[in-house]
Amino acid sequence: MLDFLKRFKKAKTFKELFNIMTWKDIDVLAAIPVFLFMISPVIFFWQITFIKTWRYEITVSSLRMVTVVFAIIVMTSELAKQYLSGSSLKKIIEDHIPHMLFLIMSVLILVSTFINGFTVEAMSGDHYRNESSFAFISYFLCFFGCASAIRFERTKKILLNSFLISGSFTSITALLDLSGIISIWHFHVDQKPDTLTSVFYHYNHFGYFLAIAVTISFALCLSEKKVIPRILYFLSLALHTVTLIINNTRGCYLACLGAMIVTFIVFAKTGKIKLKTFLPALAVLIAAVVTGFLADPGNLRRFMILFRDVSDISSSAVSGNAGEISGNAGNGRMLLWRLTCEAIIQKPVFGWGTDGIRVMLALNSIDGNNRPHNEFLQYAAFYGIPAALIYVSALVSFYFRACRRLSKLPAVAVAALLAGVAYLISSCFGNTMFYTAPFLFILLGLGFRTEDKECS
């Protein structure tokens, strides 16, 4: 960094500035805000320990502003270096298709906000989720922009390890608190006594975090060649799996099971693991998650009710006699999804704006929910069907690109993308949140650059 500052001081023109900036310099600059967000739960933990009135959204909003500044520097530097190195405009665009899609998504968010009005929710977000229109744009452009500029495998591994260390600290302190060994007062500010939320506002949000941690631990444990790091990843896997089971977030059970199976298939397909060695480990892990799920009799009952409700609704729709959806269907989600779809039909192009359907959902939902509990429907309701399609197209482009380069993907890129799979499965049953949604875009960004020759 000191060497870069010396070179920066000597630069007289913009061209000289971008020429003296190496890919390693860009890597470091891009990694700084990503690292800070990866350990944000621990940062907030220490902040609230010393300042009891501190709020998590203050921590994240500060990190968001830092990320915006770094994203502008990093993306400008990257594009300028590519252009000065002789890359054509067509080649640069082809290399940044997901960025282009996310840019279009951000423009649609701005248009929707302009059409629906600059409401309090659009400008600053509500008091709970704290997601303004600007926050959503920062997910697509800034968090992803920084993470996607990171090229070196070593940097990516440091970032994933920092996430697991942060997650381990968070899980251990939460478990010690729940067991009564130590008492951490702020764990009880927003949670019920019998739930495990850690520093998060709700156990579902902690479930998102744990699903990502379980998947990353599993992927790195499969791919690691050295004995000691593999043991550490296994211990991380065991810790986060136990915490997930105690946390008991049903959507994240599905996310972990799905992501673990996909992870195993990916590594088996690339020949990077020995099936005889890891099949028993996979079986034990799946058995542990399933056992934890079945330990709460209510979990299976809720899913059986959900499957029955989906079957009944499908049959009614086919027969042309779709009736009212019970408010209890899918723990209230079926009603929310139906109401959300009705809202989308009313404003299909530019949506209702950020949290624009909250009043309608609150009036009609049995539990007063003001979001759809499905992130894909959420984007369609907030910003319109075109925006949701752009979002899905960007996701498809990521994983299609990854599948085409599967043999060239380093293990850390695979781990990041598969953790993204865990998040996306969870997102089918939950809402975005200011301290969880950025993880998806960071993970996608870490899986974006995959070839060693790009790092030269």
C-alpha cells in the first residue's frame, strides 16, 4: 500500500495514474470494504458492547458509504486499465455483462422511485429493514462492483476465512448465551427467549447467515488439501451446523440441504474429491440436518400443510375454481404470495416502489406482514416485472458462466457461488434485509473472476 501511495504521488495525469495502478492494487482496494462487511456482525457486537444504544443499521449504513466510495474508485480503475491495455469497448462490455444487467436494474429502481414518489421508505427505508432505494442500488452496483473486481485467489480465500471466523465468534457467543454460561444482554433486545438470533433482529435473518457459513465451510472442507486447514473447516462446519439446528429456521434447512448436495455434485464432477472419502461425511451431515429438523415436530407438520395447500391451490386453479387461500397456508406465506401477485398485476411495469405494497399487505395479511417473503416476488412488486426479469437474468448469467468454466474455477470461487445458492434457496421464503442481502452480491462477485491469467 505504501508503494502504491508513492507511485500515486508521482503520477501527473489520469493516464499515468491508471498505468501505475496494478491489478494487485485494485485487488486490495476492492477487498477493504468487502472484508469490513464480512466481519460486520463482530464489528456491531463490539460497538454495542461499548455503546448500548448503538444500532446495527448505523454500522451497515456506514459500511455502505465506504463501499460506495471504494466501488467508484475500483470500477473506474478497472475499466480504465482494460481500455488503456488495448481492450475494445465490445470486449469490455462482454466481460461485464452482469454489471450491465445490474446497472439496468438500478436504473429501473430509480425510474420506479420517481414514478411512485420519493416516500420515506424510498428515501431512508423503514425503521426495521432500513432498505431505501439507494440501499438496493448499492447491493447491485457497489457491493457486487467491489467483490467482482477481486481477482486473486489468495484474497478471496482470506475474505471467506474472515467470514467464517466472524461467524464462529458470533455463533459461539450466541450458544454460550443461550446455554446460560454467559449473559449477553443485547442478544435479548429483539429476540424471544427460546430463539437464537445472535446480533440479528430475527432468527430467520441469522438463519441466512448460518446457511452461507455452513455451505462455505462444507465447500472449503471438501476442496482443502492440507490436513490442518481441512480440520479447521470441518470444525467450522460442525459449529455452524449445530447452531443452525438450534436456530431452527425452516427455509434455511432446505437451503443447506440443497446447497450441500449441489456442492458435492460440483466437486465430484470436477474430480477434485474422492467419493469414497466424502460420501460418508455427506451422509452424516445430511442426517444431522434432517434429524435436527425432525426434532421439532412442528417443522414437518408445517411443511405437510404447505404441500397440501399448494396441491389444493393447484387443483383449484386447473379446474378454474380458485378459492380464497387460507391465511394459515404455508405459515401465512401463500396468502402473502397471492396478495403480492395481485399487486404485481395491478402495476406490472414499474411496480409500487420501495415497500410500496406494505399497507396493502398489512391490511390483508393475518399477521400484518408487509413484505412478500419471497425476494423474487419482492423485486417484481417493488420495481416491476422487467426489473425482476433483469435480476433473474443476471443470476442465470452468473451460474451459466460458472458452469462453462467449471474446470477452471478455483475452489474459493466455487465455494462463494455455492454459498450464493444457499442464499437464493433461502430467499424463496424470506425478505431482503440490510445486513443479509449484501452477502449475496459479495458472494456472486467473488465467484466472478475465475482465471489466473486475469491476475497478471
